[in-house]
Amino acid sequence: MNISDVITKYAPVEGDRVRMSCPLCGGRDTLTISKVDGKLLWNCYKASCRTKGVKEYSRSKSEIKDFLQKNYHNTSLYYQNFKVPVQFTIFSENTRVLSYLKRNNCASAINDKLAQVMYDPQQDRVVFMVKSDGIIHDAIGRSLKKDVKPKWYRYGKSNKLFMCGNNATAILVEDVASACAVSHVATGVALMGTHMKDADLSVLKQFKEVKICLDPDATRKSLDLQKYLSYIVKCSILRIDDDLKYYRAEEIRKLVLNNS
């Protein structure tokens, strides 16, 4: 049995941690295993070993239900104090920001006041404000320079999902620009990657339906998310052959309608 199998076999319940002897070095009670936010984490504290790792796991239906019951009204999972950085400016005269928004089909969401955008001259980023009920909880910036890492940068610590739109159907996408691009037909919800956090379940549960539309190279992850979300909400996958934010508005509308 390899270390990964051992971790899976002796994994604790969500949010808990167990200590045991390390199967690799034999250290007595030196290995800890934790199950946190959709991940299994392990670490051996013996100096001569130091084996450690992390892997995602699929929660059971009962684990998802337990989490939702405990945290459905726990807004502290998301809402943190956030001060808008003083360097943020209005972008209306910045042609590079305007070009980015148009190129990535975000302009209509801005014009319809479904999203608020600013500009960070210090980091040279177009910044999307993360809001709910008119309150700014965070900000996520996209670099306007090539080959800059991280490409997307979160300014606060809220971990709150960026959402754009007022529709009962949500489209789960990888980034903020894609969320804005679909806002005319659904509520775009940006994961900022392909991993879904525990707190996201409470938010997505409120929609009538969730359609998963990750990038074409994330088919396996889309299937995992569908299995995961199907416990709590009607869920399906939208299959695309290019990044969603590069689709024209009418193409997105047809994509959604043809998969209803």
C-alpha cells in the first residue's frame, strides 16, 4: 500500500485531523492527516522523513449536506472587511483597459452595470470589484502585461466568488472575464480556476440550475464538479472548443439555449 492509499484509508472527517505512525519511516505518531476544504493534507514531522503532500478528494453526499447545514448562514466564510486600494482609478480614459474589456466581451456587462471595473496603475491591472448587495467585498485584477504572474490577482482575503448577472441560472466558469461574457444570458460565476471551495456550495445552492463551462482542457474536472454539485442543485455541462470569453454574445446565447 502506497502513501496515497494510506492517507485515503485513514482520512478523518471534514475539518478534523488524525495523528498516526508514518508508514514510510516508522516514526511513532509523527504523521498527521487533515481533511480541509476539499483536500487531504498530510505531513510527517520526523526530521529524517518529512514526507508531505496534498490531494483533492470527492465528498460524500452526507458530507456535503452536513457542511451546508452548518454553514448555510455563516457569512463569515466570505465577508471580510475590505478597503479599496487608494491607487485604484477610473478607467474610462484608459484605452488599454477599454481594449481588454472589448476583446474579452466584458463591455456589455460594464455598460449594463452588472460589473464594476477600475484600474490599478501600480500593477497595471484591470480590476473587477467583487460585490453583493452593493457592497464591495474584494477585488480581482487581471494583468495587462504579457507573461506576468500571477495573471489574475486577488487583492483581499474574502475568497468570495465573483458573480455577474441577475439570472436564476448560473454558469460556472474559470475566470472573471468569462463570467462577465455570459451575464446577458445567465449569472456568470467565476471559480478563478477549476477548484471549488466549501463556502461556494452555499452560494451555488441558491440557483435554480448550474451549468458548468470550464475551458476545453478541463473536461475531467467538469465531470468531477458535476458529480459534486448534483447532490444539491440541478447541474449540467456546457461543452466548448475555445475559451468562453472569446465567444460572441449570440454564440453564447445559442450554447445555453441548446443545452437547456
